[in-house]
Amino acid sequence: MFEKWIELGLKKGFSEVEIYSTRSKSLSIEVYQGKVEALTTSDVNKAKVKAIFDDKLVSGTLENLSDEAINDLFDLLKLNALALTVKEPAIIFEGSKSYPVVKENDFDFDSVAIEDKINYLFELEKNILKCEYVKQMDSTNYSENYGETTIINSKGLNLTRKHNFAYAYGIAIFEKNGDIKTGYEVVLAKKFDDFNAEADAQKTIESGLSKLDGKSIKTGQYETVFSSKRFGDMLNVFSGLFSGEAAYRKVTALKDKKGEKIAVDFFNLWDDPLNELAPFQNSFDDEGVAANPKKIIKDGVFTGFLHSLRTAKLFNEEPTGNAFGGSIGPAALYLEPGTKDFDALIKDIEEGFYVTDLVGLHAGVNHSNGNFSLQAGGVLIKNGKLDHAVKMVVLSGNWFELLLQIKGIGSDLKFDLSGVGSPSVHVGKLTVSGEEK
């Protein structure tokens, strides 16, 4: 079908044509109090057409994949090209010299009966409710995601990639001595047998219990340790700094910082689209450029920006395989873990703050200067051990200064659903605003 579309576009006067097609299939189940509240499925096919006419790149999207619809779209794209007055690089990619081999997850979640998935949620809910401090369940959820992407163009490019995973979580309301907190833990699975209702429930219980009986702490400078998930959140929110588009528009503080030291010597930040710990792997980006592992920060030194075909041409550099969803970003960003386990990471801290919750990650962050001021929850560290939960405080600092003062990186690397991974990180002293002195 797509070869026929390309032939049609060429006949209509386009010099190059590319078809980017996607299939997205999902299943979502929600249970509450032993009953199925919702069960939804979807299976959607789309195609995006890129074409060059009169050295101008134009594009359009189709959900109706009929011959009539593609014919009408080509006519519309030609009119759009004629109306364009701005000229930017018009590129349809012929393909990289080679592509990495990805070990795709071939487990068929459809082979597992719906009843088994529902029963898992019932068991998860029941096991969480066994905790005496769980007063009720907000919801218990299961989701599957299957995606398939194909890129084919008039230059001979023909690529396909797939991703396939599931995740589940139960949101519980905990109460102790009048203190009410919400706890949950998302469990990611590459095959259904990875789920274990009893073990998965225990993770949620531990999450909720760690927040109860929170006490206020005095405002001051505290040695601060981010949990793996929360430092991953910080990496994610500041990941736009590495975009070649941001560099072109001069809206990143890393402009002209290539080759300069921006973090401590033992800080190595990877973009690794092949990492099997991540939810999904990519051997190429949405433009058909090979996606290979690379260090964005190597031994504390910024190695350069991530590029699409367009920004690579603007900077006279090679594309890096990081064009996704119409923007530029990491495929699987992660901080290289250290060798210390968590106990060793905190053992020398006399008094500190272990960050387990962050609120306001977008509103409380200034990407241009790196300043952040975020609501945070966590645990007081005392004499090298976790002591007690801390009521919500305000955590303030500067991202660029933080990178240069990191004291230790843990060994507990974890990825979340966003595809960002991090271990726990001891970042040195940050300002914690709690009770007034």
C-alpha cells in the first residue's frame, strides 16, 4: 500500500515522499472494591506523509488510510507548499549506514486471558488492603501498550520497530494518627508473569507507610539525597537543555558549552535507546536516523547537543537519532550508576533530607537559569540512617550548581515509564524550607 502511495506522490510532482505509519494498541482495566469499574481497548492506525515540492517540505496526517484520502492529501500538500514563503532545510533521509540490532519483546499479552488480568488486580487490591493503615483503595489499574512504527520513503528507506510492555499499580489511602497520605508503586512488566500480586502490593504498602507520621523540620541547609525516581524526574525536566532546537533558538543555558565541564568528574549521562532496562528500545528515530548509545555528559563534560536532521544541518553536524514526536529529545536518558548501595550512600550524613516526593516540577523550575523551588516530601536522615518521615517542605537550589557539587551516586539504577533512568544521588547541600527557626 505505502509503495503505491509513494508512486502516486512522485507522479503528482513531488521530488521525494516519505510515509511514517504507526499502529498503537492498548488495553486498560480499572477495578474498585472487587469489581471491574472500566475496561477499554483501542487499536489505531495512522500515517504521516512528508513530501518535498519545489524544495519545500510539507506534511500531513491521515487516519483514513484509503486511496481517496491519500490522493486528496497530496493535492492539499501541494497547495501548502506553494503557499510557503519560509525556506528551511527540506530533507527526506536516505538512511544511516547501519542500524543497531534491538532485542524486541515478543511476548504476546493477548495470549493471557482477560480474566487472569482482572484476577491479578483483584489480588493486588486485596493484598494492599491487608495493611492495617490502608483505609481504602482509590483505584487499582492495569495497562498494556503495543506500538509498531514503519518508515518507508522514495529514497529506499524501509524500517520497522516495535515496543510492547504492561504496567500496573494500586493507589491506596493510608491513615495513621490522623495523618492521611496516598501511596502507590508502578510495576513495569515485559511479560505477564513478571507481575506478582503479593510482592507488588508490598511495594505500595512500603511507599505509603514511609510517608506517615511526618514531622516538621527546621528551615536550613541539608545534605540532600534524591531517590532514584525523583532524580530521574529532575533529569527529565531539564532534558530539554540538550536539544539542538533549543540551541538554535538560543534558549538553553548550554549554548556554547560543548566541551566544557558542567558536572562532577564521575557524572556520566547516557542516552541509550538500546538499554534493555528501559520500557522500550529504539534502533532509529522518527526520521529514520540510527539511534545509538551516546554519552551526553562524559566524566562531567558536556559532549554536545542532540540533533534532528534539520538542526544537524543548521549546525553542520551529524544527526544523532533523537527526533521523536515532532521534537528533539533523548530516547532513553539515564545516569550511569555508581558502586555504592543506598546504605553506603547515606552512612556519612549526620543530618540530611532524603527526597521521595516532588510537586510542581514544571511550574517550579526555571530552565534558563537552572533555579528550582519545589514542594518535596521525604525522610530525615540522621546519623547515617533514615529516621522519620518529613512533612512537605520547599526544596530550593540551582540545577547547574547541583551538578558540580554531587557527592555520591548510588548503584540502584531504575527506569520509569517515561524512559528515564537514575540511581539515588547525594547532591550535597540544598535549602529546605520547613519550620522557621
